[in-house]
Amino acid sequence: MDIAKAVSNLMTNGGNAEDYQGWDLVKLPGIFKIAIPTISGTGAESTRTCVMTNPANGLKLGMNSDFTVYDQIILDPELTNTLPRNQYFYTGMDAYIHCMESMNGSYRNAIGDAYSEQTIRLCRDVFLGDDMMSAENRAKLMVASYLGGCAIATSYVGVVHPFSAGLSVVLGLHHCIANCIVMRAMEPFYPEGYREFHNMAERQGAALPEGICHNLTDEQYDRLYEATVIHQKPLINALGENYKDILTRAKVKEIFCKM
């Protein structure tokens, strides 16, 4: 879905995708586009961004623009019926993590809180229930994905997503599983979310990768640091203007080693 948004914008604006990584750089509406999600969680169907990883500058950032929003979406939970259980969990948790971060940040607002609270409520129904992939829960998660995207469009993420971006840029991990890996080390920042996340994973028997960041080279740890702290807005949202004083190079390495 992110690729479709980017292609739509480029067909009318020209240039390369990297030219539009940032906020409100797209000047012309893209071609008409319809989203039909076949997996739930990222909220790509409802957000004003399409996230892209740029290996050249280590930046994972989207085309944040009103022109990036889909013109139409079709939500059919039957399309998620054949997903592998682990992938369903990893991607679904993106909706939960979006809103957990938003609710713990400094850029909170009434609209974002309303979307976030409902998204978290739906995610608890799905992932703390008996079967996260029942027909009822697949419908709930599809709605949670949409509302979670709306929530983050009016707020910011926090600590999880910058570290997840580091894993994607440096180690090539996909976004949603990277989020789940990062949650292994988030107890100091989000103690309640940390506990609830692991309760959900245990309840649903989700397999969480271990040891991803053990025994990396110094050069890789340096790249992980740079690819993480570059995400200024979410880290200020979570930690304040002095976030680099908190996330020193040694501290960032320590956090990655916990993953």
C-alpha cells in the first residue's frame, strides 16, 4: 500500500521518491488510488504517509502529505483469513504500539486520544482473547488498524519506532517484526505496554525472535545509533528536547543488545 501511494504521487509530481521524504513536500495530487488491505495493523490505508527506507542516507521516512491519503478504501476481513499466525500478530501489534506510544507522548490531543483509546480497546479484545484470528477478531483488528492510522496521523509515535527504523535500515528487518523485537527492550520506557505486549504474545503463542543484535560489529552499532536518533520528532514526543542526552551512543547500544 505504501508503494502504491508513492507511485501515485510520483506519476504527477515527477522526480525520485527520496525527493519527497519529509513533511508536505508533495505539491500536486497523485492519481486516484484505492486501498484494499490484505493484512491489518500498520494503518497504511488511513495515513497521510508512505514509509520508505533510504539506504543512502540511513533515513526511514515517508511522503507525509495530504496528497498521500487514499481516495477510497475497501475493508474486508475475509482477506486476512489465510495469514500465517505469527505474521498476523506482528503486523497487528503495529496498531497497538502506535497508540501505546501516542498515549505516552507529549503531543497528545483529544482526537488522537479518542482514536488511540478505541484502537487499544480493540487490540485487547483481539490479542487477549482465546483466538486472535476468529472471524470476529479479524474484523475488529481491521477496524483497529484503520483507527490506529487515524490516531498516529494526529499525533506522533515514540521510542519504539525509531529503534525499529534502525533495525530496518541497518539489518533489513521488516517494520512490524522489528517493532516486536524492539518491545523486548522497552520496559524502562513503557512498563505497562511492555507487560501487556508480552501477555498478548504469550496468550497467542507468538514466536518472538531473540538475539537479533548480539555480536554485531562496532560499525553496525554505530549505524544503528545514527539510524535511530535521526528520528527527532517521535523522540522529542517521548523523551523531550534533550533526548540525545538520554539516548547516548552507549545507551542505545545497550538497548539494542537487549533485543
